[in-house]
Amino acid sequence: MTNSTMTGNQQEEAAVWQSLQQAIADCSGFQEWQAQQETDTDVKSLDQQVRSYLRETLETLAY
């Protein structure tokens, strides 16, 4: 049996992630990063692109 609280939390988290992805995609830093990518960004989903962008940004900040 599915826990309705868990399902609600997952739906809420998915909605927050979608909103966050769109905010990141709209920012100039992401758009510049996207333009610099040598791979075909049309092949990657927005989710994959945002995850790559965040990973690279965090790696850069870790230095």
C-alpha cells in the first residue's frame, strides 16, 4: 500500500525541482554555459543539462 504522505512529498519535490530547473534555465550563466558546450545540447534533456551545469558549477566552487 502506498503512503499518501510520501506520494504528496514526492509530487511536491517534483514540482519544486521543475520550478528550480526553469529558473536555472532562464539565468544568463546557464545560457552562457549552454552555448559553450561542445556536445549537442539538443540531445540532452533540460534535466540532464541542469544537472551537468550544477555539477560543473559546484566543482568549480570547490577549488
